[in-house]
Amino acid sequence: MTKTPRIPIPPEVKKYVFDRNKYQCQSCGKTFLETQLTIDHIIPLARGGTNDISNLHTLCFTCNQKKSDKLDTRFKRHFDL
């Protein structure tokens, strides 16, 4: 499997993902008022994920660190994993 190159996420894409996910961590449910939020790849680039907007979601810093480059099985229904 070839790793997808990392590209900077444009500000308008970040805003779209934060809005779409209601400024809430998609893992633990904390909001931007409670924690620092980040944009994360659902299928990690290291595992062949893409930079497509459909592969991005909002995670808090803590959940993002725990996830690392693992696959989150809760999203299997959205992708062919």
C-alpha cells in the first residue's frame, strides 16, 4: 500500500469540516468550548486514505493522539475497509 502524500488543508476546507461536524469531536463528543479540535483523516494517509473532504472529520487533540494511524472501525460503514 502506498502512503498518500500529506498536503496542507486549505482554511475553507477546515471551516467546512468544522461546520459539518458542528465543532464537535466525532469520537468523544467534546465541543470546541471544552477542548482543542483538529482535522483528522478517517482512513489515515499511511494506510492509503485520501485527502478528499469525505475522508476528513473533527477530533479533539486527545482523541487524535489516541487514534494515531489506526483505522477507526466505527466508520467502516462509510468506506470499503
